[in-house]
Amino acid sequence: MKMSKLMNVLIAVAALASASSAFAAKEGYLVDTRGNVVRNNYGECWRTGYWTPAMAIEECDSSLAKTGKGIGPEAAAFAKATLQAETLFDFDKSVLRPAGKQALDEFVTKMKDHPEVELLLVTGHTDQIGSDKYNQKLSERRAASVKAYLVSKGIAANRIETVGMGEKEPVKSLKECKGSHGKKLIECLQPNRRVVVEIKMQKPTQK
């Protein structure tokens, strides 16, 4: 009986270690209770807010995963940036404001100065006010508006990828805004309304 119990414990430990390993291999991606990567309506894997190209896995980002580190050079040409939605858009809108265009001009310059950046990823995020479906569409429209502006300034469309995360990756939870209503709730959830701009693919440096 003792030997049998010991074997059961060893099997359980091995299974736990295997599950932990599988989960670690998908770091940077949203996974369901069975450890499968969650995908959007377009079949694309959902990335977490802390995802980096170095976390790329074959089933989601095969072109990045094949490089080993996900990104060719030792360092990205420029840093990831988070732009608050209120800078770019009016509340609940997806049309770029003049101030938003000025904020994006920085990335126009960076993309022109760094032709080695093959793909820029623009991710839209919303707060939790409204339905999931509505917020998903709003985040997609906002990301698309950013891309359209960059393209209008001379950046090739195939160098920019957009994705909408809706309300799925909040910086601030509703619990943290408990008791807030109306304008106060909107202000409390403001950090969630954002657009993240980062390098997704970059050519290796020439040596």
C-alpha cells in the first residue's frame, strides 16, 4: 500500500510539472482552463498586455518563433509605447483628434528612420463600460484609425498590423472603481482606454 501511494504521489507530481511546463511555454498569451490559447474571431491568438516578441510561440506567431528569440536584433529599434485614448480620440469615438495625430507623428518618424522594422503592432483597448461586443468593435476601429493615419503619412500598410482587445486586458478593474458612477466611473477606468504601439517584427542587424 505504501509503495502504491508513493507511486501515485510521484505520478501526480510529474503531471503537475508537465502542466506547469505547458503553461510556461504559452507565457504572454491568454489561455483557457485547459491551457489552450484563446483566439479572436479572426483566429488570431490573444496576447496579454505584457507580451513581447521574445514570447512568440509556433502556433500563434510562427514567423517570430522560428527566429528563436522572436526578434532578430539584440534590442528593438524603439520602445513600446502606450498612448491614452483620450489623447487620440474623443470619449467613445474612433476619429483621431488633432492632438492624437501629433502624438502619432513620432511613430511616423521612427518608422521612416528604421526601415529594419518590418511590422508594427497597434493594439486598441477599451474600458469595461458597455457590452463586450461593442467594446471589441470600438477597440478595433481605434486601432484601424491609428493605422490609417500612419499610412496617410507614407508608412506602407503592410508594415502595420492592428488588433482590438476590447475590455479583455484592463489595467484597472471594476472592483477598484467600486462605488463610482457616471463621470467618476469614466475617470476611474481611464487607464484602460489606451492604444499600445510596439514592434512585432524586426530584421536582424547586419554584422
